[in-house]
Amino acid sequence: LLKLIRTQPQGKALFGQLYVDGQFFCDTLENTDYAIPTGFYRLRVTMSPRFRIYLPLLDGVIGRSGIRIHAGNTIDHTEGCILVGEADLPNLRLLSSLKTLHRLCDVLLNHQNHNPHEEMYIQISEPDPYPLYDTPCPPELQKP
């Protein structure tokens, strides 16, 4: 399970922190104009027709398709996808994005290849306890 916890926006820059299996992995950046609604999404690593490399793909984003996690440094580098890297908050950008993306893809591909029948998910949450959008938690992730 990946968990993205967003921080308060700074203009159109929406930073967050990405956790993999409960451990901090990297910072994220999204554009507030195209931010993905909060909730749980199935995650698969597939070949991106646009970037021509294997990238994480979020399934089930209502009204949208092709939502990926990829490299980029500023909100100008995303049209609704999640960018990964190291936050440079004063300059509203990410550093080491490509290196971070490669590390993330290695982790996810390794898991996907060794557990082909196990679904991967990403949970996106806001610091606000009352988000505008909400997607229910998949039954297999709910505690009995």
C-alpha cells in the first residue's frame, strides 16, 4: 500500500509525502487545478504510451484516464499526474525527480513481479478531515 498525504497548497503547488508500506519514501507535487480526488485507487506498473517507459498507473480516477506517477520538477510538468522527488519548498519544485522515480518503479515492479495476484493500492488523503471527494476503501483493505 502506498499512501500519499498532502499538505496545504502553496498557490497551485500541492506538495505531499509518499509512504510505501508505512515508511516515508519521497515527496510529491501536484497541480491544484488537476489534483486527483482523495480516496483509494488500484495501482499497476504498465508501459506508458506517452513516456515509453514503465510507470505506475492509477486505475479508477473518476472521469479521467492515464493518471500516472512520473518525474517532473514543477507543476508545469504535470497535467493531473503525481510527480515524485525531494521537495524544494521555497522554490515550489522537486529535486532528484528522475532518480526518485526509478527507485519507486524498482520497488513497485519488484512487488508486482513477485506477487502477480496481489493488488497494489494508493491512498490519497488531505490534511482536511472533510475532503470534497471520497472513494470508498476497497473491501480487501478494510479491517474486520
